[in-house]
Amino acid sequence: MNVLSRTAVSMAWLTALAACTKPEDARKTDPNLPAIVQAPPIILPSDTARPDTMPEYRDRMEAARPELMREYSVMAAAAVFGDRPMLSSIYSPAVTLRLGDSTHTGRAAATVAVINFFQRSGIVELIRQSDTLNAIDSVYTDSGNYLMVAKRPGAAESHERGRYVAKWRLMPRGPRWSLLSDELTPDPATKKP
């Protein structure tokens, strides 16, 4: 075997040996190699979020539900009796109200639209039944079914059923709840002509 082929075999062995050498072993033999720093694992906020099944969360939702039902009752009574200041005090300044196919934005526009709608339709009662209540920070999203009862003089009582989705903000002071958005979507089968 000539010198050149011996050198090639030696280089192959050294390359194979270097490839098999663990980094820790290389660090022991060569202190000039850069250090390997292992960073801690990245923790995303969703990894630490507590699930909705936590007892504190369920208790908070159960405590909020009757409060929101009272707010709905006050809203309905204010709309039936045309009490603009009371209805306006429940809405946030930038409230969005959707009644079927019409949308009203802002406290004043929503207040006028609801009172006009109730008076024009002869609505005497609006009952909401909550199905789902969720919260993210101070914003609570409530959804469920509603029943709207209308009674015009000389006409039979009529009912409209549908779904609603409302977003409320829990206020730190002042009125406890402020309505951010409210959407009433009638069931086509019960919608009045």
C-alpha cells in the first residue's frame, strides 16, 4: 500500500471517528468550541389557559346569568313603555343592534329603533332564554332563544320566535353591565308579515 492510499485511509478513519464523536467529548478535547446553550421550551398563552370546565369559571357564569336576565327584563320593559333614558342607560355608546334585516349603530340610534319597533309592532313582551354564556376577560357573550309577544288593539295575539346573540361588558363601576351588541334573528316560520 503506497503512502497516498494510507493517507486516504487514515483520513477516512479520522472523518468517521469525528462523525461518531459526541459533542460532549469534543468539548472536553477542544475548549475553544462555542458553548451550546439549551433554551427553555416556548410556552404559548393557549398552553397555560385554563379550560372552561374549571369550577371558578362555571361559578362565575352561573352568577352572571341571573344578572343578565334582569338586564333583559329591564330592557324589555323600557322598550314596551317607551322609556328612552332607561333603555339608553343600558346600551354602550357604540352599541350595535340588529333587528332582523336592519342594523343600528350607536346608543341614540339603537334606543330610537327599539322603541319605534316595539310601538309599531305592538310588542307587549320579549322573553329571552339563555342557552350559552361565555366570557373572555370582561366581555360576556350570551345566546339563546327569544319569544316576542305582540298584541294590537282589535287583533289576535301574535308570537315571533327566534335566536339572539348579545355581548355585554362587565363594568368596573357605574352601571354593572353595558350592552355592546344585540342581534335578534327571527325564525322564518314564526316571523310576522
